[in-house]
Amino acid sequence: MNPRLVAGLDLGSTGVKVLVTDDAGTELLIEQSPTPWRHGPGGTTDLSAEDLLSTIGHLLDAVARRLPEATGDPAARIDAIAVSGMGETGFLLDEDNVVRAPAFAWFDPRGQQQVDNLPAELRDQFAGKTGLPVGVQVSVVKIAHLRDNGLSLDGLRWFNLPEFVVLSLGGRAVADYSLSSRTGLLDQDSGEPWSEMLAHLGVGTDFMPPLVDAGTDLGTADASTLPASIAGARLTVAGHDHLVSAVSGGAIPPDRYHVSMGTAEVLLRVLDAPLTTAARSRLADHLINSVRHVVPGQHVLVAGVKTGLLMRRALQLCDISDRAGRDLLDQRVCALPPGGPFTDGGIDIAGARNDDGVLSITVRTDGIDSAELFRSILLHGNDEVARLIEALDAEVPPARTTLLTGGWAGMASVRDARAQVLPDVSVSTRSQDTAYGAALFAARLLTLIEI
């Protein structure tokens, strides 16, 4: 009997990936394309549903073409698909499932007026209720921005990005707990929509589809555009990408930092019970989230910085656009002597805080090159990570080990820098932890692999 195949689809901030494994968890192939963002003035960044679905369609077509050679079976097919992706970003759909507005990137700056106009009572309750700091990153602020700029929310529903993709492939309309935890619409204690916030938006409880756990069977992929070898696959939402990455290697020990280093750099701790409302509020003062995990019954602390975004923009600034250029820069950074005038006030970096993301460079001396710039960004990231650790340690016992995952963890200079502030660092051997974690959720639909 030929092995059954599953696919994990990861909707990332930098790229969209599809990873196929067999029922033993062996990786067979991966396809990826850049996330089709549309960039506007002032850092505004959004995504059209048409562009996203086109990108996914091309990737699935490529997977279908490669399946026979990758498996040695001309009749090979995908039996289940799980979709993971970034939080905060989503689409508003009408009663006919027509998209009514673009999806904003989680790092898009729009919405500050809506933050400023939030009623004092809701602002005071926000962090304790939702586990999130109030700011332009959360979905509810972007939704309010669209409302205040002329979009009627009457009859619309909110779908986080992976939920929208599953719906578009033919699955049921649902809201995943871990993704809904990123919206500012979910009461962390009750697990139900926050009615006062819905009332502030001017919508009812049907604004969010029915809430389900990550991994729930959501039906069959029957979209007409799907290749024959993928049509009929079972569908599920795997959940928020950083949390899915965290389960890709099995259960996380409670004393470990799982650090996912993508466009956002996230330090994650797993809890068996939610923190108190007061603790959630204190952590939110440090921009740390206290939300629901993709594992039912568990919660996570999510402390993020935007060092990946700053590093990406530094590479672009230095005209480094390929892996070879990045690897050469990595070697040059590693070869720099410690200390020196460049790390002692010669160059200052700002922008890594999770409510920032604007790469700011101040140069006071000659001799700054791309290696010194990149090292300075890493050291700035260290400073921000150290502040997050101090805040976490005030609420939960300190972590004793760290697992680094994600694309930036492939750079020795990045690993060396984080080893200065994180305990007992090891590095994941997988190239795509989130996509692989999603594939595990897909396999669970077939009851062949347990997470």
C-alpha cells in the first residue's frame, strides 16, 4: 500500500509555502513563492484576495506536477491539507463570501486614529480581556479603520487569513481560537467573542464565524480550480504560524523558549492555564501577548520584536537580494572583532519594538559598512529581547533552554547574537517548521500521526 500524503500550507509574512510529507512525516517536496503584498506610501502594506489565491493556486499546481516524481507513484495524491499563517491579517466577506476589502499586513501602520478614539472603558479593559496590547497591529483596529473610511460592516464576517483560504478551497466557515486570539475580538477567559467590542464596531456575534480548535475537520477541498491530485483532500486550519511552528517538534517543555525567527521574531512560552487578568495587563504593558495555543486547553505567552523586518530591510538597503549575498554578509559579520568604535556609539539602531518596525539608523563615525550595520541591528535586537525576558521572568519561572527556528536562525551571526541573551540555545534542523507543523495537523485528520 502506498503511503498517504498530506500538505502543510504556511501563509507567511515573507513567503507562502506548501510542504508535502508522507504518513511517516518524511518531507517529500516544498514549493514557495513570495507573499504578494502591495506596498504603498508610509509603509502601508496590504494584500488582495485575488493575488493571494492566485499565488496559492500556482503553488498547488506546482505540487501536483511534482508529486509523481517525488513519490515514484504516477497516481499520487494529497489526502489532507492544513493551513497555517500570520495573525492579525484577514478579510471581510459578505453574505455571498465576496471579499469587500483588502487584508492589511500585521505591520501596516494604519489605524492610529481608531486606537486614539477607543472609548476609555474599552481601552482600560482591552489587555486584560484579550491578552493583547492595544495598538494598530490588532485586527479590530484595522476593521474600525475600514468602517470609519466608508465600509459598512452590516452583513459582513471576519476571516483570518488561513480561515479564508480553507473556505476558498471548499471548507466550512469557521474561526480558529489561536488566530481569533490575535484579533482583539476574543475574551480570553470565556473563549467567546467580546460583546462590548463587537458593539463598538456596530456588529453582532455573527461577525465571527463559529469558533473551533485548530485541527478540526472542515470538510473537503472541492474548489473547481484544484488539480485532480489535490481535489478531495480533507481540510483544516492549523492556526497561528508561530504556534504551529512550536508544535512541529512535539510538545514544548514548560521551561523552554521557542523562538520563531521570521519577519517577526517571537519568544513563546507554553502554559497549562491562562494567566490572571491583572497579569495579562502587566505583560501587555511590555507588548507581550497572553493568548490561546493551537493545542486545545493550553495557553501561550508571545513576546515579539520586529528584528526580522529590520534585518530584511537592511539587506535590501545593502542591495543583497539572494542567498549567496546573505551568506557572504553572514561570514563577514561573524569575522568582526568584538566591541570597537562602531558598537560604542558609532552607530545607533532603533525600530525593533513590536509597536515600531521602522528601521532607524544614526551614524556618527566613518567606516560603517554592511557588516557593521547588520551586527548593530542584531545587538539592538538583543537589547529588546533582554527587556522582554525581564518582563516574562516577573510573571512566570525563568526559562532554562531555547530552541531557535525560522529562516533567520540559519545565519551563524544571528545564532551567535541570540546566544548572548537567551539560555542554552539550540537550533531546529528543519527548514520550514511552520509548514511542517501544519502538515502534522493535516496528518492528524487521517489519524495516522499524533502531534
